[in-house]
Amino acid sequence: MPFDSTGKISFDDIYTAPDPRPFFGTLRRVDYHIPELAKPYFAKLIDEHPAERPTVLDVGCSYGVSSALRRCDATMDDLYAHYTDPAVLALDHAALVEADRARAHVDDLPFYGLDASAPALEYAVSAGFLDGSIHADFERDDPDAAQQKLLDDVDLVISTGCVGYVTEKTLTRIARGARPWMAHFVLRMFSYEPVADSLAELGYETAQVPGVFRQRRFASEAERTQILDTLDSVGVDPAGVESDGWLYAQLFVSRPERADALAAALENFDEEG
């Protein structure tokens, strides 16, 4: 497999298939589980949000994985088993969409996705995992009128691994509208500081939730070597963390409120979540 500019193996091809079977078939082999680890943290933020029915936007949502975990009341292993089942692999596209719509229960929370992959977004919406989507590159472009209308309704922005590829350019463009809460799982090889600094200019406070979260195993020894080199180059010590053979992320929560209130909320969040 080719490597991207960060030293990670590129999985670009699995994000552009018309359905998620290649996505889950490939990522199962590297024990990709961070959306499941993120699920209870996102649920707690949803519960704590002052909006009665907060609208959620998943940045880098691919096939709507975070929403599928919620709406199918599933684990990542459940989704892996489903999409690699020989009977499911034999379904045509329309039958797979129908099967997935039957799995996804109706959610009272509006759940939207932002991604660069049109096929992934189209599938997630058609399968009932997402209520709507934004196919855009906010690294390059401002939201158009229709996109901004949706962003103006967003209460909580989440992600499970896109920050580093998506930068403060995208997240500040999202934040300028409704000032949503944000919760981002960020690989340790990337700094969240540029995002936090840019959001601070919009009145946000940011705090890191204690701990680290396994994203996935290294796909090869070559990837392990390159990632450890990247971590070393940015001054992050991998000893006892990435050195054990996994990529790790940290959780950052940014909210437009006082730092003391955010710190208190996150202390409770860490104890109970």
C-alpha cells in the first residue's frame, strides 16, 4: 500500500467505493475501533448539551460510522461482522441499502456528515445513517449558502481521526455560524494547538480529556517505522504508547464558554464518561 505525507498507509481507495463493504473489510484487519471508543464520550456531550435535541455534524464521517454505531445500537465488531458476512457480501447495492435501513432505528437527533467522498456520503444518507450531508472541501472553500444554512443549525461537531488532514481552516469555517461545541479525537502525531488557537479567536475555550485512545494497529512494520519517526520529529515520545504497535489519539473538547466552566465539565466528564 502507498504511504501518505504523514507516513501513514493510505486507505484512500476504501473511502470511494459505492458502499462500506471494502471499508469495513480492510479496517477490520487493523483493528480500527476508535469510533466505538468515542461513542460514550459523544453521547455524554449530547446529554450535557443545553439544546434539547442537539444537531450533530460528523467531520470526516466517511460512511456515517459514528452515527451507524448509535442508530444500529452496534459495536465496531458488529459492523465488521455484518459487512464481511458472505450473505451480505453477495447482496447487490440496492439490497444492501435496504438491509441497512432496516438495521438503523429512527433517531430523534439530527445527524449530518461532512466528507470529501461523495459515494460515502450518498451511501450513509441512503442507508439512514445520516439525515443529510455536506460534500465540500472547507480547507479550500467557504460554505455556500445551502451549506451555511445547515451549519447554522449545528450544535455539536465531532470527529474521530480527520484532524491533521482537516485543519483549523475547516473547523473555524464551521464554527463561525452557530458556535457549536466541538469534540475531536486527534492522533498524537498531529497538534491540536493551531485549531485551539484559531477557535480561541472566536471565543472558544479548549481542554484535553485525560488519557489516550487506541485508533488502530500499524498496518505494517514499514508504517510503524515511519510513524515513530514522525512522532520523534514533532517531539512526541512514543514509549509505552505507539511503541506497542498501535496508533493513539487524544480527545480535545472546545466550547464557546469560560475556561473554568469547561474545566469543571471535563473533570466530571472524565470521572463519569
